[in-house]
Amino acid sequence: MSSTAELSNYLDQARQWRSQPGYLSESGSNFESVHVLLGRFLADRHSPDPLPDQSLLEENPQFQWGQGSPLEKVIHSQAELEQLMLQPRLFREAIAIIEPWEHVGYNPLGEHVRASANVAFIAQKVADCDSLLFPLWSSGILNLEQLIPIISAGIAVVVEGGDPSVRDATTFADGKASLEDLHRFTEQLLLSRSPTSAPAIFICLGHQLAAQAHIRLIQQAVDQVLGMNTLERDQNGKALSALKTVCRQIQQVGESLPVEKKTGHRIADTWHHPEFAVGPNEHKEVGHRQLLHYQSPDYLTSAIPQALITAHEVTADEFEGVIDTAIEYEHELNIAMFHSDEVNEEAMLLANWAYRLLHDTVIPHRAVLAGSSLSWLMQLPYAIEILCSTALDNGEVVTECSATCIIYKDFETKQIRRSFTCQFHPELLADLRVIGRRQPPSYQQLKQDDGARLFARLLYAGMQE
């Protein structure tokens, strides 16, 4: 099929999009109804389904994207993105799902797992919340100046997992979005969190892309500040001098902080190493794992500076990260894992410390920075909290950084906003199969599933900010 014919076909599909959000509700859905229904779902594990008892697979028996409602809204091209821009209610009352790759891997049955369908099923079944799919692996990176505001204007952005490794750019070669493309997208998404934007949930590969983006953004900030001789309207150079001081401090730690496994194997010597943020895991994790509270490393036996450990302990004490609280609420959380790479805790401890330093330094000089080339620094997160870890059956911790809370603090109102990342897949059930290849779970089954509840809790909390 020619590109012209493909475009015509895509636009024909776009004209068949449902014009009213919602699929199960008699009068459609909206932000408030979605929020109320998520709260109802989380309130207990036994209440009946408040939505009509209608199958989500009636029009789309295989529950595949682009094959009928409620999965008809797939943005394959720039032209379809522009078509979506003309219908603001469709993207404002929906979850935007970003696919960096066509599937997240293969389950024990040998099936490739397109987990994004499960995200859409849970959101629709629990709260009648529509989903929009952006398959970047097949569309390429669309115009970021249009894409980021569109997806950030909805209920939430979910960046899915993927089979390639962020440690190897060549594994993305068969897709239309390169690893560098995905880095640029993730950086812009991290910088887009504002009082009027949607929270982001980064899953598995998305979790790893976010980790790399944190380090890249901090490095860009350090390089730009240290490369400047003057700053516009900076009387006596106080703002630039203060920023240079903390950036030299961040640079010094970044260039001397190693990443080491518990076995003593050194992964990286400095933050310039390509595996500083994400490295190979000691064991591939596939299947259910219990989430455990994150435990700080001992600075007396670790190569991690005490300042980084202390800064994280302060962050953990200061903020509630939803996932860590859910571990307390639910007593025990068992979630599907599906990965062989992991985010390094050293990198996230450095990122949290560096973000806090930069934020605190900006505060007294924010009026000067707001009109300068460094204004983007005010879009950086305020802090990062590592929320949980996973361990083998023998108790050995395998993935120290299994989830993070990305914290933003408004400079004027001091209000807090959060986004989340998780190495695990809360949208997958224990069999690691996608909806359409397995019997769709009922509302009651989802209420009993730890992953579905945690996913709903992240949406519910994020919608309140």
C-alpha cells in the first residue's frame, strides 16, 4: 500500500472515532465520572460493578487496536494527530498510551505481549475511561510541539514497556522511533508536568527511559550553566554564580560516583558511562514478585556519598509516593515483572539530590531565571523517591529501584504534583497474557488483582493534582 493510500485509510478510521468519550456508560464519561468510579473501585474488594454489564469485546472480539470500539482511536500519523487536535474533548477525557515498541516481550506461552491493550481494558472496565494509542514504533516521533501538549492535556499519560533494551540502541533499529528519538520525547514529557497537565506513568521500558532522561537533563543543565559567562539581567552575577557552584558540585559527584552490583561487579565508573542509569539485572525477572519497601544503602559500606543517601531519606519522609503507601494499605502486593535490565539506585539517588540542589538554588533567583535562557530549569522535577524493591524467594533483593515517584513543586504556590515510574507491569495479570488472548477479567476479578488496583490507585492519585 502506498503512503498516500495509507494516509487516506488512517483518516477514514479517524472519521469513525466515537465523538463522545465513554463506552459503557449510558450518557458517556467525563473527568469527574472517571475519578468517582476509580474511587469506588479502590474503596473495597467486594462491591458490585456500578457500570452496565456489557462486554468490551462485543465490537472487537480480539480486542486489538484499530479493529473497532473501544480501541479505535490509534494515532498513526501527523495528519491523524492534527485531526485529533480538532476534537479536544476526545483527548481531554482519555488516557494517552505511548508505545515505544510493538510489544513488551514474550510470555511463557511464547505469545508476544502487547500490554497497552490491558491498560485500555482496565481503564474502560473500571471507570469507563477511553484510551488513545500513540504507537511511536510504527509512526515515528510526531511533532513534539504538538504531541506533548495534546497528551499532557488528558487524564494521564502511560508510557508502556517494550522488548528492546535501552542499553543497546541497535535493538530499536527495526522501529521508526530510535532510542535517541525516545530520549527526546521522554525528556520533553518530564519537563511538561505543570499545574494543568496530566500525570505520567512510565512502565518497564518507560521506567528505564525516564531514568536515563533524568541523568541527561541534569547533565544538560550542568553543561549549560558551566558554559555561560553571563546571564541576562543578573545583577552582580549572583544567580549565575550560585548556579555554577551547585553545578560544579553535581558534576564532581557525577564524575566520581560508581555503579556497583552487590557481587562487587562495577557497571559504571562515572555518570558519563552509557549504563550509569540503566544496567543489566543480576537475574531476569518474569512473573509475580512481591513489592518490598525500599531500604537505603549503608553509606559506611557503600560507595554512595552520605549526602545522596540523606537527601533521599528526607524526600521519602517528606512526600507520599502512593506505591509505598499502597504496600501498607494492601499488606502485600504481588505484581507482574517482565524484564532483564534495571534502573540503578545510584543514578536515582544522584538525580534526587541534584534536582533538590538545583530547585533550592533557583528559588531566590527565579524572577531573573524566568526571563532567561535558563528558564527551563524551573520545569525540572523537584525530587525523586525510590518507592520499592523486589526480591527472590530467598529474600535476595534483585531490583532495588522497582518504582519511583517523580515530584514537582510549584515555585509560587508550593503545591506538589507527581508522576510515577515502575519496572513492573501493573496492567498484566499473573498469566502475563493480553486481553483478547485470554478470558477478559470481570470487575470483581480486577478488584482482587494487586496490579489492577495499583494501576487504578496511580490514576486516582494523579487526577487529584
